[in-house]
Amino acid sequence: MSEGATTDAKPQDVALVFVVDHASSFVPDMYDNLGLPPEVFATHVAIDIGAKQVAEGLVARLGGRAVCAKFSRLLIDPNRELWRKNLIPDVSDGIVIAGNQNLSESEKQARIDNFYTPFHQAVDDEINKLLAKGLKPLVVGVHSFTPEMGGEKRPWHIGFMWNDDDRLGLALACAFEQQGKAVGHNLPYGGDDLFHTMMSHGFKRGLLHTQIEVRQDLIGNEDDADHWAELIADALAPFVENPALLSQFEIE
């Protein structure tokens, strides 16, 4: 079974692929909840709250495809390079992950083979389907972030991340600033880190890309997630229809 699930509503043949790395809190029974109480899996430690719902709303409005990971990042984090120490976290936001302590190399490799690699292959497959039809998709990661981390308030409503190519992220950031939203440019995270999926499937393939981060308390229920999907779709639509509009935004 593939570990990347695709969602489509409007026509798929729109040059747009959404990627949700942390769409699910699911951990197979064989892992015994990684030794954690069930309530942990309803929190940001296990899942990006609201991110999948926002991505589904975007596909419903704009078309294209959404690839959503079907496993929790506590099992393995697809938005981390394979060499990262926190690829399989042993501690997350102060919570010790008992089932991730002292893993053997064979167990690490099993999680890579069974979850991480199939997810990234699913993203590649969706991009390749569009490229085969002569379409160069925009690749957009959809994430959410906590209102507070480490005792620090995070006032931004939405953030956009980039690394070597800022065009799509900067264009969307400017669109939301014009609406009076509090926007993070490479905030609450920096595009030089926590940006593996976009670098792999966007930048390295020469495709326009950005990672969207919406504050979790703004998309914690279905209606709110749908509202933000509409806002993002309105901002993104002109660039989906005419990527040449991004020529006014220069690569950093």
C-alpha cells in the first residue's frame, strides 16, 4: 500500500501539486502507539492540525492533486533529510517517544522503505504525470504551526518558506500582507531548514514551489480550514493560471 494518498476534486490536469507531509497521526498497530498515550496523537506532536483539510479545500477550488502522508511524523518525518538526527524523533516538544529509543539500523531502514520512500515516490509520480502531459506544476507544501513554542508567542497568521527560489513564496506573502494579515517571511521556520520536501520535489526539479504554514488555531475545525483554503486559493490562482506573473519577483 502506498504511503502517499492523493486527493482530487476539480480536474487533475491543472499544473499544481499540493504536498502534506504531516497529514496523519496514524501509526500501525505493530508499533503499539510508540509507547505513547492516545491523546498525544491529537496534538501537533503527531500531526499538522488542519493541514490536510486546507489542502483538500485548495484542490476543490483550484484543481490539481494533493499527496497526503498516511502516517504520523512520529513514526518517521518525510520532511527531513535521511541524515537528520530527528528523522525518527526520540523526543518531540519535550515528550519522550519510547518506541523510538535505541532503534536498530534495520528498524530505521524498514521505516524508510515502508513509509518514507513510498511517500516521496507518490509525490514524484503525481509530478511526473503532469510533466508527461507538458505541464510544469507549481509544488506547494501545506503545513500548520502552533500558536506558541518554547514559551514564545507566534503572532503570524500564515507564513511562506523558501530557500534558493523565493518567487512563489514571496508573491503569496505580499498578497496576504495586502489583506492585512500578519505574514511570516521564512517564519516560523527558516527555508534553510525543515524544507526537504520542497527542495526535493520543487527546487531540484526546476519547479516553482513554496511551503505554506498556517497557524493551527486558525484552522482547527472544518469551517475555519475551509475559510483559509479559500483565502489561499484566491491568492494562488493568478499564478497557477499565469506563472509568468512571478517574473516580477526575483530569486534570492
